[in-house]
Amino acid sequence: MASGIATVLDAIGLREKYVRGPHGFDPKRGVQADVAVYYPDNVSKLYQLTQWLPVFENHPEDLTFALVVRNIHTFKELEGKTTLPLAHVPNFTDLMNLYRVSPFKAVVYVNNGVANFQSLNVGELAHVHINHGESDKICMVSNQAKAYDRVFVAGEAAVQRHRAALSEFNEKNLVRIGRPQLDQHPEASITASDRTTILYAPTWAGEDEANNYTSMEKMGPRIIDAALAQANTRVIYKPHPRIIDATEDRIQKNHQHIVKAIKSANQRDSSAGHEVRESGDILALFPNVDVLISDVSSVGLDFLYLRPEAPLVLTDRRDNIDQLRIDAPISVATQVLTTSNIDHISDILAHVIDHDDYVAERQQLRDFYFDNVQTGQSSERFFTALRETISQHSSDLARARSLAATGTGPHITRKEDGQ
């Protein structure tokens, strides 16, 4: 009956207003899964979760997963797009009740949402932060890391990143698993081409200037114009999802410039095959990309993991190469575009296409970021690490319960008890 009402409310656009309680599951039985994938945020950040879905959906028999979301719009967006059980728990009481009746053994977290701490309230479950990528952005390390039982990271670079950013952090809680999301091998969404395929994939502007790595404000149109001007090239523009609906006027203006430039280039030469990809899996573009241009983000490192034989170009909006070398080690294995050299971008791109100067350095950096984990090995590392975490947590939980059962106060013998 409840699902029928929800369907009617969906049809007239009133579900968000009138469906306020938990739904998607039987409140008496909970959700039948071993691991809860907790996501408290709205649709604009959903890419943080969706890139993990193929990993969770291809789970081994002994580790099943379910999605636990707090936002009704997120719930609606995910409905029908995953084979995983999906639960909507809008308030704290709903969440606690779900955890109480479900057979969950662990909770995993794909971001640093502030509402993660409501979920962390349940000490009986193992809590594992898995993040949504591997990147040199400052947001990749949060002081929240101290709250989780384990923090799964890609490799040595992430370990060093936590070591440099946090004080009084138990580094033993870091577990290296590689990059499970990159094991899925999505089918190529662009065909191979006789032309040199250049992919420009800028990131978004971040929540504040300290976390702003986008090249769209200062370099985006210049990058696309120069790429289109190269001889015998195919240019693909794949912006971060949050560039599409960006509120910054300059970013919106530059985005429209790029879209128009690519459209005009195709009108001049219909055989070129230039494309604007505002949606879809960026990993499905990688197999047939010859050169990647990206900002400091997970995109460049994903490309390094999957295509270490192919050159990439990094951008630096702050025009401080010395600091970039410190903040983003991958930059030592790339050409770097800055506001100082952007006037020479045509020559820089031509050189990158004709002369790959960083083959050895890229392989060394790939090993540094991903511990030389090969494609296809990370998922098993992830599942193994999750099993071990659950087992260790269960063992220590038994110890804690034993202590709680006998009391934690001082055992003082009263005189009359000794008589």
C-alpha cells in the first residue's frame, strides 16, 4: 500500500513533500545485507557513490552490500539504477532503528559528509572510510579519519598524505587496497581514431578557494582552442558533473565557449568527431584517448593507473610550480599548464603529441600512488581487507562486551563482604 501511495505521489510530483518516513525496506526486518554503504548527501555529490556501485554489485557471496541514504532526491535518483537494496532513512531515529534490526556487520563511507558522524554512533558495527577516489586535493585527507576503525587508501602516496596532514593519527588504521573502481573495465564509449585524441577533463571549483583546482576560470577556452587547432586531432571535452550547473559566471561562460567551439569545429570538418560529453563514465573514454589534459583531481591519477603508457598534461591555476611539485607529486611526470605559459599552449601541446618526455617517470609515479597494484587486483584487496576488518572488530567487540558485563568500576571489597 505504501509503495502504491509513493507511486501516485511521484506521478504528481509531491513525494518529497508527503513521504517523510523511512522506506525502501521492511522496518521490522531491516535490510538483509552484511555491509551498509552510507551516503548522507544530496544528488549533486552522488558521483562519489555511483563510481563504487559496480564494485559493490560484483560482490563475493560472503559479503553483500546495501545502500543507506538520507536524502529523498538521492533515493529517487538511485531507484532502478542499481541491483543493490536501497533504504531511505531521513532522520537519526530512522537510521538507528535500521541499524538495530538489520544484520549489518560494517558500514562504509565514500565521503566526509558531516552526517557521517550520526552513523558512527553505532559502536557495534565496523566503520570503514573508503573515499571516492585517489587525488592530491587537500580534501582527500580530513581530521574525520581519526573517527573510523579503518581508512582504506590507494597506496603509498595516500599514506604520506595522511602522515603530512594529521597529528596524533594512528597510521596503523590505514589499509592499502589500490583502486577497486578501476577494475570494472567499462566498454569504450568512443571508437578508435586515426587522429590524435585529446581529452580535456577539468574538475569543479570546489567548496572554497583552498580546494579549488579548476582550470575552467583561467585556462579552459585557451586549452580547447589550442587542442582544436592541432593538426589531425579529435578533441573530447568531459567536464566534472558540477561544472555543468556551476553558479560561477566565468565558469558558465567558459563552458559555453567550449561547447560552441567544438560545435563550430565539427561544422568545419564533420569527419573530426570532436565531442562534448556532459554525462557518462569518463573511464569509458580512456581506452581510446592519446593525451589527457586535467587538473589536480582523481582523473589524472585514474588515467595514470589505467594508461601509464599515454602522456598527460596537468594544469596549475595558482601558477606556482614549486608548490605544485610538493602538493601533487604526479606533476613531476607531466607538462604543466599555468597562467604564465598559457600563451605558448599550442607549442606545448604539439610537443606533447610528438615527444613523450616522461615515460619512465610515469611508471615510477604509478607505483608510488598505487603500490604497483595491477588492474584487476584491487577489488579482491578491498574485499579481503573488509573481511579482515569485520573479523578484527567482532573479536574486539566480544572483549568489550565481556568487560561491560562485569562492570567497569573499581571492585572494592567492603568489610562486611569479607566477614
